[in-house]
Amino acid sequence: MFPEMFQNRLFFVLTACFFVVFSCFSHAQSSKNISGRYPQEYSVQRDDSAGILTLSTPFYTVQHNMKKGGALDAVRYTYGRAGNVLLQPLETSVQVSGGTFSDLNNANPTVAYTKNGNYVTVTIDCPLLDRDGKDAGIRVKTRYEYRWGYVKIHREFLFPDTPVKTGRITVLSTIFDPGLSQYGYRQNINEQEGMSPSGFGVCQWRMMRAGTHFDPPLQTRFVPRYLVLADQGIEGIEWFVSDDLSQWDYQLTGIPGNGYCSVGASTRPLGVTVTVSPLNIPGSVALKGMYAFDYYIGFSILEGHANKPWLHTAFNRNESKWVSEAEIKQWADSGIRTAHCHNDGDYTGDGNFWRDGSYPPYPPEDMKKYDEVLALCHKYGIRTATYFSNKELHPSTDAFRKHGEEWGRKPDDSGKLLHNKYGKDEFGAQMCLKSGWLDYLKFSIDRVLKNHKLDGVYFDWNVALYCNNPLHIGKTSNGISPDRGLGTLALSPTGHWDIDELIDLMEWTRERVGPDGMIIVHNTMTPMFVTENFSDYVVGMEWGYGKLSEGVPPIDELPLEWNFAGARSRGVIGYGTIDPDAPKRLHRLLALETLLTGVAPWPASPEAKELYTILRPLGDVEQYRFEDWRNKAVTVEGADCPSAVYSRSGEAYILLGNFNPGPKTVTCRIDPKALPSALSAVHFGEILGGAAPVMLDAGKLSGSGVSVVIPADSAVMIHAKQ
């Protein structure tokens, strides 16, 4: 027997250990249940001996190396695949006649941080040095404002009073993990040759596969507005400039086209190189004083589980023939769980539609029916939202009559507003969020949410756009005073865009609808982690691509926008991707392709409603991890039939798809240890998707393989348990 005092002490120690272990376990469990849509607090750790400053959330960790100028040298996703997506620190440098001076050569920068609620501001003061420690008298002061899902960076290059001749200033140069092989960029406004000045400046999609030889690199003399790199459907990172475009085009030389941006391949180490330089010229310019650059780095907030398939529909007034209870019940029975009111145009030609910026949109009787539809949707478990355009204000509104010119987006040098026509009327005139339009839009959203029992909002035009209205920045569009006698130069198309305000709107909206509210965003060809992080659902693929008319592309040829980094449930617009005269079969093939890639057709098609019933045995899909056709766990022989995997502790569901017009017999093998949630072995297997389950030989399923018949234009699912 132990002495009584020792027993008590042992009891105390064991109890304390239990609570520590339990607390750690509870934190690990709860972190998997935290939504990445609602802002969480950053934790900060500073280790001066190691020279590391670490900022972390449940979903990602960012690291500054204080022995290399305080540069960012790690971005790690809790539920990503690459580990650190940075293979080299993000370098800042200036090249002068004496050589290249870099922040990475400074082992003793001044680094400080402050916390304000959930967020952290890191400040770094760093003289640039060459490899031998020589100081050219050039300092870089940087402020990193860490917010939810992104960091906003303000960087000042401080030159001495005696001018320094330089031909190159680089704000970012690094090598990314080779998995980030797909990328997109939104062009600088100056290089959109032949494009309508009122265009979106949409993402140009490209590939840069490290280790290959003939993927052409991106090389442009104009710094893009936006750049994203991703491992499609898995993880990614983005870089983009702040509102003031003149910083990048006019600040250093007075004329655009003297910068440089490149995306290329590295072999040592194997990766993807990125360089962003606001100045890169053969000669030099003499600089003194301070030059500031504002930009962002965005992180993809990955929650570590499969996304719920997003089966969605919409409704509107429809000449006062509102959707009936029977129809709403049918929606729910078919798997639809969200719906929104979409009535921004005169679709029926009766002149009665929800004009952007107006309220109330309908006569009293229709407003009553609108509320009845919302109530019926909730009765059948369908969450609701209403459409808002982030860029349109109808000319019939008092707000437009008073502020249209002041708030309006002027997309070119003509000084005219752009009206988006529809039929005999219009959707509205384009506005710029970098104006009083932002506050009015928030007021409009709040007014609707206060008066109607909605779960959230649907945002169309959820994109930052170029604007040349000098009223928005208090100066001419290129930042040059109009009294300098520069003539047409003062009106050149290098104004601003409203990205800062778009992010502000998304943060405000998430706070307004709350952690359990719903945000749906539409951003065709302009996906963005920073805005999507606050969203529940994302819809895209409406235009910009060729229409499918005879078949669907192979899964490995789908554009990055299709499922982006896999962080949010996405919808692929069916009417945007399929030719109206295409055979009916294509609608089923589209649904099958979305099923196997973790997205869904939008709005939900009859084919999708039928095909997605195959997932019902899973129950709550978010309890599983998902891997698409690139998974290493499933081998299919006998036909070109891709697979996808949903797995969790103790079991897995394997989807096998067949895009052929006839049934296919294949041999399927499962490596249980290669599943996203590994199984020790397979002791049970069955095929689902037919009239009744078909039992499988579990030993063969994880050994020599089992024979499976997949119906034409369809899928089957194998359920395996350990």
C-alpha cells in the first residue's frame, strides 16, 4: 500500500494529466468542428533564439524568419498536402550598380507585433544588405496586417537623400511547392489589348508544372492585379495589389510598362518560381525618398472535410405566380437545401421586377407572397437568400438620381457610366465600391435582412473591377495632379480598382449574417480565396469558355475555376457550360463529372437530383474526407473510369464513374492504407447504386481486385469497412 500522502499526490498528478490530455483532445476535436467562414483569433509565438515569429489559426500557420529580414518563409495548411507551400522565403530586393541588396541577408531586422482582438499587426524595419553584409543605405519598412484568411502588406522602400540609381525593385521573389502547378492571373489594365475597357479583366488560366520543359512561362512588363497558384481542389495561395494601381504603373518612372512579373519552373529545388517587380528596366532611374506599395497575400481556408454537395435552386415573382408549397416540398425531397430570390431583370416583360437598390421591390401583395415562400422553404428545411448585385444600381432609384455620377464606375477614358441593358429596361448602372456606394449597399442589405426572415445573401458581380472615376480617390486616375500640364496622360487608364472595399464588404456581411448565416457568391472567372473564405457557397463557370456540344472534357482538363482549391462547396452553371442545342445526354455527363470532382451543377438539374442520391448512404458528408480522381487508393482496370473517395475512420465509400454510352465492366482494387482516412484492412465490401446492395469478396477487394459493372453515363459506389 502507498502512504496516504503519496496516494493523494499521485491522484492529483494523474488527475491533472487527465485534464491536460482531455483538454488537448477536446481542442483537436473542436478545431475540426470550427467553421472556417467566421473569423477566429490568431495565436502568436515569438522565439528569438530560433529567430522565428509564428502566427497561427486552426486552419493555417504563417511564419516570419527574423534571421532573414523578417521575411515570410512558411505558409502551412492544417489540412493541406504540401506541408510548407513556400520552398524559399519571400524575398524583397533592390539592384544597384554595387550589386543586389536583399532583406534575406539581414540577420538582425527590427521586428515587433501588436494584437487587436482577433487580429495581429507585424512591423519590420530592415536595411537591405548584400551577401557580404554591405549596406547601400536602402531600408524597407513593412507592415503586415493579419486578418481572417489574408494578410494586407504595406511596404515602404526608403532611399537616402542622395539619389540612388537602380534598375530593379522586387517586392516578392520565391519558389512555391511544385504541387501548385495551376495558376491564373488578372492582367494589368494597360495590357488588355483589344479587350473592351468595360470587361472584367478575368483570370487567364495556365499551367506551370515543375520538372516539365515546355510549359511556357508567364513574363509580362506589367504587374498583374491578381495572381493565384493552386493544387487544384486541394490548396493554394494568391497575391494581388491594393486599390491604388498608380503605385505599380506610375510611381517609379512616370509611365507604365517598366515592371516585371514572371511565373516559371525551378529544377533545384523542384518548384514554381514567382517574381513581382514594380521596376525592372535595362537602364536605371535615380530614386530618393520613400516609395510605397500595398498588396495582399490570401490563404485558402481548408476545413479538412468533404464539402456538402450543393443542390440549389432559385425563384422570383414570375408575374405573381410564386412557387407553390408542393413545388417547394418537391425541391426538398430531391435534395435541394438552399434557394434564393433572383429577380434582377424584367424576365417576364411585365415591368415588375426587383430593381437593384430599390425597396420594397414589389407591391404589398407580392411582398406578402415573398415572405410566404421564405416561410415554406424553412418549413421544408431549405435555407434562403436574396440576390444583391455588388456593382449595379438601377437608374429609377433615388440613390442613383442623387449619387449616380459620384458613385459610378467609369471603365474607360470616356467619362461615361456603363449601363447593363436587359430587354426594354436594364439591370442597372455599374457602380464602384470605392465610393459611397459601399455604404449604401450595406444599408440596402441590412434593410432587407431586418424586414424578412432570410438566412443570408446571394452576391452577384462579387468581383473587384477597374474604375477611372477620379472622384473616388481625390485625384486623377494615375495619381498625377491634373495641373501638371500632362494632357491626355492624366486621363490614361491606370486608375484604381475596388478590391479593398470588396474585402470590407465580405467581412461586414459575414459579421452581419453571423457564424450560422449563409453567403452565396457568384464570381465567374474571378475566383478569390480572400472573398470566398467568408462564403458558404460559390457559383461560377457562367461564361468565358467554349460551350459543350458533343461531350464533356476529361477530368484532368477542367479549368482551375471548376473546383479551385476545394475550400467551399461550388456550383458549375449548367446553362453557362452546355450549348442550348446539345443532346440531353450532356446534362447527365456534366452532373457525373461534377459528382466525381466534389462540386455540383447550378442550379440543380434533374440529372443531378437523380444522380446525387447515390451519396445518401454517407449521411453527413462533412464527416468524411474527400479525394478526387487523383487519389492513390483506388485502381481501376478495364476502362477509362475515374474514381473518387469519401473516407472516415473505419469505412470508405468509393465512387466509380462511367462516361461511356454503354455499361463497362472493370476490375477495382482498394489499397486501404492509402485512403484519406486509412483503414487497417478491408473486412467488408458491397456495391451500392443499384436496386439492392451487392456483396463483394472483401479479400479480393483489397487484393487481386473485384469485377464491377458500371452502368452507362452513371456511377456506382463501393462501401468498404475494416
